[in-house]
Amino acid sequence: MNKDIKVAFIGLDTSHTIEFARRMVAPDCPADQKVRGLQPVSCLRFSTPFHTEEGLNQRQKTLEDWGIRVTTNFEEAVAGCDALMLEINDPAYHLEYFTKCAGLGKMIFLDKPFADDLANGKKIYDLAKARQLKVFSSSSLRFIPAFTAACRKMPKPAFGHVYGLFGKPPAGTSIVWYCVHTFEMLQRAMGRGAQSVFVRKDGAGFTAIVQYPDNRRGVAELLTGTSIYGGCLHDKEKACPFVASTARCYTHLLKEIAKFFQSGKAPMELEETLEVMALLEATQRAFDSGKEEAV
């Protein structure tokens, strides 16, 4: 029987740290949401614009009540762990902390988005490849069952339409910070090879039209004031609509993380994650310029 993987969390400014830890060890976590095989041992706490000190104090107490050590010292946080989960809401910190963690040679899950911009995303990618690190980075939306079922039914759609939230972050850009969820779905559905993006803005948010080879087209609607995700994958003969319920999204993603840490094999290639960053950056340029922009 495999022993549990000891996990260190890097970051406390996101609710994901709490939600993932809850599914690993919280005594009141429903049995059908528990994820076996992971043992959280520590968490590195530091401040970002994404959460208050009072909120961090509350989260620290929750983790400590579950037996998880919280520290502000990096060396203490990573001592004795088998794998790392970078749970930092502010993507401006991702390159800095990924670089610190890369020197440990351990498996790393880097929560969405990959970085704050494509240039820093490429630096993370290059570092991971140079060190031959096992790295996995994704939004939970990529693994929602209704969406993955649509992808199985329509493995190479001619047209992909997805929709989701256009949220506003405390710092950085809205497109990179929260639109990553919707573009994760688009990238998984359509595959690699996006060529260009054009953005149309209106009072409800914006729509990004993504061109692919062979006259394939992806459409991503980003809407303000709603947290509903879904879409439809289709060709000229059939359509596969879906609604991507987020009710169990943490559990679905954590199961993928557990399999990754236990096997060393990520459920997706890092090149896919980098293309998501390229899509986000091209969308930001198109949003700002009003012109079609290359991916």
C-alpha cells in the first residue's frame, strides 16, 4: 500500500489552501468529498494584496486546528515534504516562489493562473524543463465531469463555445486572473494551435473569438456578475452542450493532483498550460487594442 504523500502549501492568500486541506484532513469533510493519499504537513504564510491580515489569521487558525504547521519561514515550510502545492492567489508572486521551490527538485502543483504574464510563464516553463521538474498547473474547470464528458464525445470540435466569469481582482489584470477558468476549458476542448484572438466588448463583459487552423473557431464569453460556466462543442453534424457545475470543483481537481503526486505523471502537458497563458495575453492585447492579435 502506498504511503501518503506529505504536502507543503506555499501561500495562504487563497481559499484554495483551505479547501484542498479540508478534503485531505478535515474531520467534518463529507466522505464523498474526501481525497485520500495526501497528508498536508505545513503552509508558508506571506502577505499579498489579495487578502487581509485578519483573514490570514483566520485561515492560519483553521489549518492549525487540523494539525497543519503554519510558518513564515520558507525552509521550515518545505522541510520534510514530498511535494509542493503553490497556492498563491496573486500571480505576480508565482515566478518568485516557483524559483525558490524549483531548487528542491520536488513535484509541484502550481495553481492557476500559471503566471501574471506570458513572459514570466515562459520563465517558469523554461526553469521546469531545465531542471527536469515534474510540474502540473491548471484551473479546476478543466476537470469538471460534464465538460470532460463533452470533450470525450467531441474530441476534435470544429467550433467550441465556452462561457464564464469576468471577475475583478484586487491587483493585476482581470483577464489573466479570472478568465483563466474559461480559457482552460477552451484550450482543452480545441487543443493546441490557436492562431489569433479578436475581442468584442459590451456592457455584459466581452467575447473573444479565437481562430484555429482548418477554419476551426473558438468563442469565449466572459460575463460580469455571474459565476455560471458552460458551453457547447459542435461540428456540422452534432452538438455537445454542457453546464460546468463548480459545486465539487475542488474535489475533482484535488483527485488529479493526488494522482499526479502518486504517479509522477501530470494529466496534461505543460505546453498546454503555456498556451493558456498565450491565449490570455493575446486576449488582453486584443481587449486593449480593439484589433485582432496573434497568439
